[in-house]
Amino acid sequence: MPELPEVETVRRAMQQHLVGRRVLGVRTSAKPLRQPLPAARLRGLAGDRFTGARRRAKYLLLDLESGRTLLVHLGMTGNLVFRAPGEKHDHVVFVLDREPPLVFSDPRRFGLVLVLDPEGEEDCPYLRGLGPEPLERGFDAAYLEAQCRGRRRPVKALLMDNAVVVGVGNIYASESLFRARIHPLVPAHQLGPDQLKALVREVKSILRESIRRGGTTIGDYLGSGEGGRFQLRLSVYGRAGENCLVCEGPVASAVLGGRSTFYCPNCQKK
């Protein structure tokens, strides 16, 4: 599933190649995504111009001259690409004033495309109750300590809770905990000040490194352009049974909240 670095990679592509272009028309498929496509509202964007590309958590927010905002969530397999339409899983085609069109494609249809009216972000249920962005100053050791206080949830589950901090998905939580030498199943309230500082530092470092490398291309998500290159830098994620890159012991896996998590039992002692 696309996580924060993948979505940020797409946002940067939209900022570079979409902003300033005018919508001439919009075509939609009849198939619903996570919820039915607002076909009439999307067609109503004809004549509008894109003025900005933002990201909140894993949501893309594409601003328009009219004050409206196009909200896009990539789901598990969605992508925004500039190319000729006509492939099987194309669901929204934005015909622009310069070729090629912008296409939202999503084979598994867990994505989301909505049109928000001016001031509509405050009322959007998908954007309410979100925690701070992990790369902003508000996410620091003091904040994380307050969130961990009294909580017996495994630290990895807490790190993946969007009400605590947004966008730190399964891959990057596993990698950050490994670099911070923290076992993913340790109860959050047991973390000490030095561990919290290390974890915040590694979360920020991992995410920045992945963004620089275009994200991670694994499984269903194929990314934009050349795809992500961070998969070449993974230390534990998806490497169960292989040798740890630090101690050469076997990397282990466990199921937490229905998701596989990866760690080194030697480097990340519980």
C-alpha cells in the first residue's frame, strides 16, 4: 500500500507537472471505488485550473482556481499518471489543456476521488482527527512521550495509529524501530527518554531517505515513473529468515493487528 513517501512522491510530480494546467473535461468509469465516484461534480471541474498540490497524511489535495480541492487517496493500488487513457482499470481521466491527460487508475478499487468545496476540508470526515505530520516539528520526543504515557499497546501499533502520527505505515514503522533498536511488541509506556528520542529521529530519517529515493515499490503499488528505489535499502521488512544486516542473525516476523511486522530478535530485544 502506498505510504507517506510514495504519496509525497506523487504530490511532487503533480506540483511539477499538473499545477497551472486547465481541465477541459473529465471522464469517469461506472465502477465505484471505495465509494461511488462523484461523476457530476468531477465533470463540473471543466474550465477550472490546478493551482497547487498538497498532502495531508496519505491524502493528496489538489487545489483549483475556483477554491475547490480534488482529494485523492491511492488506496492499495491506485496511481495518478500522465498518459493516454484506455486501460482496463482507468477510473478517472482529466483531459487537460496540454497533452497527455491525467489518469487515475486503480485495479483493486480501494482508492478515493472526491471534490471538496471551498472550506470543505474542515467537514471532510477523512481529514478529521488526524495526528501531526511526522516530518514537522510537532512530532518530537516530548509529544511521543505524552502519547505513550500509560498506554500498553505495542509501540508499533501506536506508531501506525493516524490519530497519534500520520503516514507511518507498516514498512516505515518496521524499519524505524529496527534502526532505533526497539522491539515492535514492547508496550509503548515502557519506552524510556533515550528510546523515544531515537525513535523520532529514525522515523524522520527513514521517511526523508525514502522520499529522496522516490518511495518504496512493493507488491500492488507500482509507483509513478521509475517507481521507488527505497526497497533496495530495506533492513528488515519482507526479509524474514534472512540474515540481519547488522548481527547476521535471522530476521523474524510476527503478526500485529493483522499485519506482518519484521524485526531482528537480537538487535531489538524485548
